[in-house]
Amino acid sequence: MPSLSAGRCVLGLYRLGTNLRNRIFSNSVASAFHEFGRGSTLQLPTTVWGEAGISVGKKVHIGPASWLLCLADPIESGKPVIEIGDGCSMAGNITITAISSVCIESGVLFGRNVHISDHAHEFRSLDKPILEQGVTTAKPVRICQGAWLGQGVVVCPGVTIGRNSVIGANSVVKSDIPAGAVAAGAPAKVIRMISQ
């Protein structure tokens, strides 16, 4: 049976190899993005579509199994549709999909399985499958500096989450959350303010 120190050595080599692979991949694809800041990492496997409309700041970590999807043509507007600010950390299995604007300011922390979208699927016709009905009109989403979104949070179109706010696990955010608030539930409601 391997010793404890041998197991730690193997894990250390595994982590080193994984980190090296992710750095090489991130550096290799950086030029395809609207912007991709120094020290940022996409951890594999990650799915990216419409990368020319995605701006990633410096020292951003996007964990494995994440999906970044820009559905707009960024050449028309000349600006990114999805913006991720400096120093954001996303644990993994994050979905961000946009046709107009999703702005995540600096220093935002995401638990796993967070879903953010500035649009939804249209479903008014009974004669067509929902898949064929397109999407609703986009409403911009903004996650302000220093916020924390817990595991499984869903952020709906048109929402702003205020600076340094905390959104509890498995919450569905359908309306704005003020700065410095703790909110939870489906739909999310403010349950208290963070005292100074």
C-alpha cells in the first residue's frame, strides 16, 4: 500500500499537470476573445461560443464544465456582450448566456452551477416547439463588484445584484437586489442587510 507521502506526491503532480494544461489552453485561445486578461484561466473542459463577444478581465478563474455563450454579433456593436471583471472566481459548471449584455464586475465569487442569462426562450405559440420559437427580448444583467452567488443560483433577465451582496444557494433572482444585502429563496427576497 502506498505511503501517505507518496499519495500526496501523486496528487501534487496531478494538480501541477492540470494547472499547466489549463494555462497552456487559456493562453492559446486568449486572442480569440474580445479581451482576455493576463493570469486568467479557463479550466477544461469548458465550452465557449461567440468568444469575440466575450471580455475576460485579469486573474479570472473559470472552473471546469462551464459554458460561456454569446449569441450576438459583437462586430456590429464593437463592444463585448459578456463582460467578466478582474479577479472573479467561478467554481465550475457555470452557464452565462447573452444576446445583449451580461456584466459581471470585479471580484465576484460564484459557487458551482450558477446560471445567468439576459434572455429566455419564447413559448407563446402552441403550434411550434419551444425550441423553434426563438428567444425573448434581452434585458441587461449586472452583478456588481464583490458579490457572492452561492451554489445553484439562477439570475434572470433584467436583474442587477448590488455590490457585496450575498445570494443564498439555489435562489432564483428575478428582481434587483440592493448593495450589501443577503437574499435567498425562489424568488429571492432580501432577508437581512450586512451590517458594517
